Amino acid sequence: MEYEYQPATQIVTTATEQNKVLRNTYMMLALTMIPTVIGAFAGMSINFSFMSQHPVISILVMFGAMMGLMFAVTALRNSVWGIVALLGFTFVAGVLLGPILQVALHLKNGAQLVGMAAGGTGIIFGSLATVATVTKKDFSFMGKFLFIGLILLIVASLANAFFHIPALSLTISSIAVLIFSAYILFDVSNIVRGGETNYVMATLGLYMNIYNLFINLLNLLMAFSGERD
């Protein structure tokens, strides 16, 4: 059996680079929250009534816009413009939080629910990111299952835009919480183990996990704890 010898200096250098990517990713992730919050405040002042009249078209337009911006971030990831594109993407993502925040804040305890969803998202992210970082366990085996689950989740969400079944909506949100929580483990593990070396792309992946986790937690909280007038 042949063993590949790695000098100690090479191992230390690799570990240092991985830690640098993780550190830069967390710093950039914190920075993305600023345009997201600004975008969310802007989104709450926009009239999204057309979305309730044309839900399927609205979902497709929003999905297309997000995918287009994600493509721009990916294409520019190796330059400073990648950071600009990422911050622009998170601003638009914040604006698109407008509809769900408008619904939530019309509830008597809406502000509390938004706070709980944000706090819950932070706790889940912090806990799972810590597990992936401290244990350094390889969660790459989850990749194929998570991707299939994500595709099925998107298809189910589009189908429910036609049928408007409350029970299906809650089921989708519950599954989404599990999938994006698992994606946090997968993505942080990928960074820690050197699978992702570009902090712009690493930030984009973790941001999308947090973003979708927050939305679906808020959906569940509104359904089970929302106090209507």
C-alpha cells in the first residue's frame, strides 16, 4: 500500500487557508445582512397586491430574478465585482421579503414572530455551523440527497401556487426547514474541509440557507402562533 507523504508545513498551510476562507465567509455573511435589512424595509413599503392576483407568474419572475443575480455573482466571483454583485443580490433578496413581512406584521404579535424566526434561524445556524467546524466531519455524502430534496421542494412549491392547499404549504415549510438546516452542515463542512475555496461563493451558499430557513420558520410560526384581529 502506498502512502502519500504531506510535509507538516503543507498541512499547516492548507489548514490556514481553510480557516481564512471560513473567516472571510463569516465576515462577508455578516456584511450581507446590512443590504438585506435595508431591502426588507424598502420591500415593506411596496404594494405587492399583484402577487396575490398572479401567484404563479410572480413566483416564476422572482425565481428567475434570483437565479439571474446568482449567475452574476458566480460569474464575477473572482473579482471585487463579485462582492458588489453579492451585496446587490442580498438587497434584492431583502426586497422580496416584503410580502411575507407585510403579512406577518399585520398580525397582533407579528413583530414578535419575526423576531422569533430571526432568533431561531440564528440559533440553528450557529449550532450546526459549530458542529461542522468543531467535528470537521465530512458531510459530503448528503449532497446528492439534499439536491434531490431541493428540486422536489421547488416543484411542490410551484404546484401549491396553483392549488393553495394550507396543509401542503405547512408540509413544504417543515421540509424546507430540515433541508436548509442540513445544507448548513453540508456547506460549512465543505468550507472547513477545503472543498470550497472562494469565500464569495461560500457566502452565497450559506446566505441562501439562512434566507430560506428564516422564511419557512416564519411561515410555520405565523400558521401556528399568529394572532389575528
